[in-house]
Amino acid sequence: MEKNSKIILTIENEVATILISNPSKLNALSYSLLQDLEKKLDDLKQSSAKLIIFKGEGSKAFVAGADIKEMVSFTPQQAYEYIKYGQKVFTKVSKLSIPTIAVIQGFALGGGAELALACDFRIVNSDALFGFPEVQLGIIPGFGGTQRLTQLIGYSKSLEIILTSKRLSGEEMLSYGIANEFVKNGESMDDVIDKWVSSILKAAPIAVKMAKQAVQASETSSLESGLVIELMCETVCFSTSDCKIGFESFLERKQPEFKGE
């Protein structure tokens, strides 16, 4: 762990956790924090992690947004560079080859909502509040929010959330199709996370990566092109030892022990 780092990366049992640790500012995203996040993402490329969990420190916020005190003095050129860089970092999150889960307790607003949308899955609780307040500040979501939210839930609902600055509760996030799981009062967030982690880690690691790659292709490819990518990804799976292990274990009615090979 780097001294005074506001992005804390830990890896345990093949699960990486990225903790946004800026609680005095409700984990707001400054330029330097984004740089630190990018560095941690690059570090993960050489790790043994098979899944990444994103969390905000404390129960008040996942990430409350960008650092407005920093942004207020930006010139248009500085804003352009900042937004472009934020898009770059969040695209790195979305393009990670292994699954990513955002665990949302408290505020996930603006840049925090965009970071959550860059992840594959979102687990939320009753304290979660998701939204985009940007138009009330004279700006718009700029770290991919207008695009990823629309891809996820469609044009009309996305425009409604962005133009009204509506804040969605955790339960509403589930009903809108933004959250994958809502943890009710009395349920343990850790138990729910463990269930997701366990399910994903049971799968063949290369197959997980190939499945993610094929599904991602559907966002930018025609059906015809997407099917070609799916075919190539499936062919890769058939070249692995894990494929043989999976088939043999199924026929022998036992739990497979995949090697990631």
C-alpha cells in the first residue's frame, strides 16, 4: 500500500478490492485520485485476481461525485483535459478482462454513478442514492454517464434521470435495471457479496473472460460481427484444459477444479 494513497488496492484469495478512501470529501474524485486509480488498474494487469470489487470508504458514500472545489476554477481547456482523462480511466474499468462489482452504500452521484456504471455489476443497499446532479451545476455527466446509462436502461429513462437530477434509492435502482441486487435491511451486504464472488470464482477463468469479451462486443458490433466474435471466443475456450476438465467433471457428476489453463 502506498503512503497517503486515496486508492487502496488489496488482493486476497484471487479477489481484488479497490477502496476509494477520501471520506472527508465523501470519496469525491479529484484529478490526482483518478491518476491513482489508473495506476492501480495497471497494477492489476500483473496480478492473480479473477474478480474486482469497487467500494467507497465508510457508509455515507460510494463516491459522491467529482471534486467541485477543484473543478470550479477550470478553464474550458482544463475541463476538456480533465473530462477526457476521466473518460479514459473509466473506460479502463469497463474494459477490464475480469468481472467487476460496484458495492454501493450511500451516495453514488455524478462521477460516482459513472464509476458504478463502468463496472459490470452493482450491488446496493437501502442507503444507496444514485443520480446525476450535473445539470443543476450548469454541466452534464462527462465520464461516460450519458452513454453507459442509456446503453443500460434506454433513452427515455436515462434522459429523465439526467434532466431532473432525480436521485434513485437502492430499491429504485433495482427496478430501473441499474442495480443487479438490492440488499434489504437486516440482510448482510458481505454475505451477498460473498455469494456473487463464490459463484463467479467457481467458473472457468478463461471462459469468464471470453464470455465478458463476447457480451461486450454486443454494445458496439452488429449481430453478424458479434456472432463472429462469439465464435472466436468459444473456439478459444475449446482450446483450454479447463474445457476438458469441465466436460469430464459434468459426465462424472463432480465439481470441476479449474486451473485457468
